[in-house]
Amino acid sequence: MDQECCWNRDVIEQADCSKINEGEEELLASKLQRVTEKCRECDVFIANLGRLRDDANPLAPILSDVLNENRRQKIQIQSLVSFLDNKTLEMRFVHELGSVLQSSVDLDEVLSVALTAITAGKGFGMNRAFLLLTDREANVLHGYLGIGPRNIEEASQVWNEIIQNDMDLQTLAQNFRLNKLSSERAKFHDVLEQLTVPLSNKNHILIKALDGKRPIMVEGAFQHPDVPAELARLLGVDTFLLMPLISRNRRVGMIIADNCITHRAITEEDMHSLETFGFPVAFAIERASLYDKLQVELNRVTEAGKKLKEQQELIVRMENMALVGRITSSIAHSVRNPLMIIGGFARSMLKNSPVSDPKRTFIESIVAETRQLEVVLDEILNYSDSLYPTRDFWDVNQLVEAVLRDTADILTSLGYATGYSSEPDLPPVFIDFKQLSYCLRTVLQNDINGLGTDRSIEISSQSVEDCVILKIEDHSRHISQAELDHLLVPFSETRDLGAGLGLALCKTMLEKQGIPFVALADEHAGIKYTITLPTRKEEQP
Amino acid sequence: MSRLLVVDDEANIRLLYAEELKDEGYEVVTAASSAEAAEKLQGNVFDLAVLDIKLKNESGIELLQKLVKERHDMPVILCSAFSCYKDDFSAWLADGYVVKSGDLTELKQEIARVLAKKAQKAKS
């Protein structure tokens, strides 16, 4: 038989065979591989084979069968390779999905990933998906989120965007979460609102799928005996897939997926793929929900811990206050009563002793010293009382008028004239009323020994931003700023006890309440006091 | 002559008050506790009561509340070692408040003021 072709040559040139393409040069040197892969398609080889058959060579049919079998197996292998390639892609997708789902504890992120995966072309490629979650407290399955276009125009716009941007699943999901989560929720609000089914409604197809823990492919929904007419109308599609989300035997929720735009058939393959995907999604949703709850509980515990700490501090403060109160009470009774008795009887004796009595001087000394001790005691007790102010909202006018009433007699008897002008509608101020009363009384009575001729005190109040400014202008006392500053330092000189602690105590009391107290002295005009009272409840200083 | 009831748990203070107030022309009856005060009040009329706030294990404020309820025509002056009660709401029921001092001038002035006010009220 004449050899018209190259098939029996061990090595051939590129020009010898038109079937060998660029990139297949290794076939030029491999006779066996060349024959099995290329010669079967070569017309010259087929002609040669035909001549072999014509010559009634018994090998001809066998050779033909071998070549046909080889071709069939080759096609089968190609099909299997294609199948494996698809499965590899699917595995990679599920792996990518799993990685994203495993790393997130944010419910919105998990849901964004899940629904993006179902609807993305790179994922399961469904047109639309609804996620429903079980609410164990309300005992219902309710619509939570929807994704997908509502019409063809929106579909082509969205899908074009996706094609142009060529994003991977994670980027798509992030993009969805950042830009579309709330708008999609709003877009499907009407549908989601109606997708609420009591878990007790065992005949409802959604609950059947959930209880059965298996996906259900619904076809012919509008005539389907198990599909409520309102559900079919709501979804507006004849075919959809119900995929329950089950995590550790617990019913987490449900995904309803359909191809409402393309109407592509949902295959068994789609259903199985989605079923595989459903497990990690359910697990991730449950974990994210639990994390959310944990976060809420953690915040609650943190808040409770904070409150407990505040309570503990309050208890400590109250104990301190109680201790100070007990000490104060003890001092008041232990010291003041004997002082009063000594001083009182000394006065009584003085009153009844004749002027010529040589012991009168001694008795006068007792009276003076006990009086001095009483004043010192008053100041110490007031100082103790100032350590723990009790603040509340009070009316400034009520405060000033009450103090003016209290001091009216003594000030009038000493020839003082007082005046008070107030801005209308002053807001209430946050102060310790008792302490402020004491301070005002002290400031007003501080000048009873003043040497000035102008014995007038003017008080005014005005609202400025978050404060009420109280000004007391005393025109009777003329001292230098240095002398006044000295009077504002508590216990700066012990010899001054009983004579100059009043103003210093006022300053301490007001500072304890975070109230600025400014005293400016003018040797000719008198002293101007400014007390800035807060109108808002601030944190304790 | 106005009759005063003085309630204080300190014997020497009762004595001091009694001496000083008698000198001022008042008839003074003293009591060391709420129970004794109640006893002295039984069947007697007083023009004014002077109460200490801290009476051993009792509260003068409670006695004040009782007196205001049962003897609303008898004014009460609180006389206490504590200046802090002066601004306390619970003490506002009293007609006067004096911080204890060896100098009884303020107490005497307060008694005179309250009695004058009572007399004026009775007239009107």
C-alpha cells in the first residue's frame, strides 16, 4: 500500500500535517500521540484506512473500532474534565464564601454576602432572593431582606454595572452592604412586610420547608395546592426555590430564590448547590445573631457594672457623709452644749455682779473666750457641712429673696439698704440651696463692720448662656484686693479663726459645687462679688 | 405673765434657760424628754415652747410635728446645737429657730418676737 500521508513516519515537519496547530509542536516528534489525536481527523489517513478496508485487510475494521473507541473515550474525558473544572470553580466559590462567612460576626455583612452570593453571576446566578429570619420570641418567620432587580430595566442596569466593574464576591458583598443594603431593604419593604408566617402554621409551604429541613422547588406556584395564592401573587413568579436555613438542628430562617427576570429554569443542580451553601450561611447568620445578642448583653453588663461602680462610690460617699455627719453631730453636742452652759452662766454671773466686783474681769474673759470658741465651732461645722453638697434645681429669685428676708432685720438695724433687680424668666439653677443661702447671708453680713459711708448693697441676677450670674455690689467695705484675697483662703492664719473664715468658707463651698466665685475689691467703690450659677446638671466635679 | 415650756435633755441648759427667762419675766416650766413634755402639757396651757432638736434618743422635730398638730395655737421655737437644720424643710414648721449660744440675747429676742406676733394675731 502506498503511503500518501505522514502517519507512519516517526518525526514529521510542521508543513507535513495541516491538523497540527501552533502550540502542538510536541506532536511532530511523537508518532503514537499524533496518530491517536490528529490522524483520525485527517482525510488522507481516512483515505488510507479506506484503502486498507478495500484490500479486505482483516485489521481494517478492528483498527476503525479502536479509533472510534478512542474518540468516544476522549469526548468522555473532555466532558469529565469540564465537569471537574465546574466543580473546582464551585468549590473555590464555596470556599471563598465560607471564608467570608466564617470571618464575620456582623449580621448585615453576613446577610449581604449570602444574598450577593445567591444572586451574583459569579455565584449561583439567581435573579432575586429574599431572606426570612425566624423570630423565636414572636414565634414567626418574617421577611428581613431582599435583593435583586424589580424589573428588566433595573436588571440590565445592575448587571451591566457588575460586568463593567468585574468585582469578586467579597467586593460585591461589601459594595452591596455599603451602598445598597438599606435601599434594597426599603425597595422590598412591601414584599418583606407581607412575608410573615407564624411558625405554628404547619400547613404553610414556608413552614413545611423549614420543618422538613429540606429545600423545596416550587413549580406552577399559581396552581400549586400547597402554595397560598397571596404568596404566589406576592412573588409574582411561577417557579421559585425555598431553601431552609438550618444550623445545628435549629431553624434559623429561609431563602426564597427565583429567576423573576430571565425565567431561567431552576435545575436540580442549582438546588443541590444552594443546599450545600445553605449550611454555612445558616451557621454564620446564627452566629452573627448570637454575637449581636452577646453584644447587647455585654453593653448591658458594662452599663450595670458602671452603675454598680457609681453606686459603690455613692455608698462610700454616703458613708463618708454619714461619718462627717456623725462627727459633726458629736462635735455639736459635745462642744457646743458645754460652751453654751459655761458662757451662759458666766453671762448670768456677770449680769448679777456689781461693777466694783474684782472678779468681774475674770468672768468677762470667760464670756469673751466662750463666744470666740462658739464662732470657731460654727465655722468648723459649716466647713464640714460644705464638703458634701446636695444639689438640685432652684429658683434664683426664691434664693435671694429668702436670704434678704433672713438678713433684713440685722442689716436694717445697722443702717444698710439693700436692693435686688432680676431679669425676667430666669431659668432654674442647679445648686445646693442651703449652702448658697449660707454664702449669700455671709456675703451680705460680711460688711457689718464696714467703715464706708455708703451703706448700700445692690444685688442683681441675669441669665447668660448656660448660667445665671448673681452680682452683689457692696459699697460699704473698702479694702485692698490683697486683703480680700487673704480673706478668701480658708484657715490661712489660725489667729483669724472666728473673724475671717466666712468668705473663705463660701469660696470653698461654691468651688465644691463647681460654681465660680469672684470677689473684686476697690478701695473706693467697695467689693463686687460675682457668683456664676449653672443652669444645667453637670457631672460631679 | 407668759408661760413657757422649755424642753432640753441637758439639765444645766434647762437650768440656764429657766434662770435667764425668769429674769425676763416669763414663767418657765422645763422638761427633759418628749414624754415629760407631754406630761407637763397635760391640762396646762403654755404661750410658747422652746424645743431642742436632739433629745437623747428622741427627735425634737417629731415632737415639733406633734405639737403643731395637737397644739396649733402654741408657737414653737427650735433651739439647737445644729445650724444646719435652719434651712431644713422639717424645721420650717417651727415659728422660730435659734442656734444654741451662751449669749441668750437672740433667743430672748426671738421669744419676744414670736409672742408679739401671737398676740397681734389673737387681736386680729
